Amino acid sequence: MLLKTLRRYIRCSRGKHVKKMKYDKLNANPGVVLREEFDDWAVLFDPDTSESFAVDPVGVFIWKKLDGHHTLEDIMIDLRQTFKQVPEDAREHCMEFLEDLIKRGFAGPEFMKVWSSE
């Protein structure tokens, strides 16, 4: 259902009439491992499926916000405050990244954070 909402939002945002849609707060799949490298890039790895892919520093930043408390709007505000020269279409790129994570089973509203951040 969330994937359909994301697709509908992307379609609407490209048209003349942009609908304001609620974006559910996502959680990172607690089974997925984030391995940060020395150059600020990282690898996301799912040991259950053996799937992995490289993530750039912005993707790492977004991944760390998938705690069930941050909305897309929260992430975009933090992104613009943290990084310089954020492009106008950053929101669309962020949504594409989140959609990719959801398709891979790396994130979704159904995952609950099972570790403490303290």
C-alpha cells in the first residue's frame, strides 16, 4: 500500500495538480546491516537474502533517519540543513531511494526498531 502511495505521489508531483499526501514514517529493517566505509559511503546488506548495494553519503544520512519518527518532510528539512547545494528535485530522488528500499524489503512501516539508541 505504501508503495502505491509513493508511486501516486511521484505521478501527481510531475503533473499540474500536486496533491499533498501523507507520507508514512518508515523504519529500517532491523535485520539489514549498514556497513560504513572510510569514504562516507556504505553498504546495506540483508543477511537473509544476501542482497547488498552501495549507498552514497546522502543515502546513509537518509537511512539513519528511518527510525519510525521522521516523515519525508522531516528528512528533507534535515537534508537541506546538513548538506550544501541540495538540488531542487532532491525530494523526488529521496522518494525514489525510499521506494527502492521498500521494494528490496530494507525499509517499511511494518518494521519496528528493536534496539535502543541510547
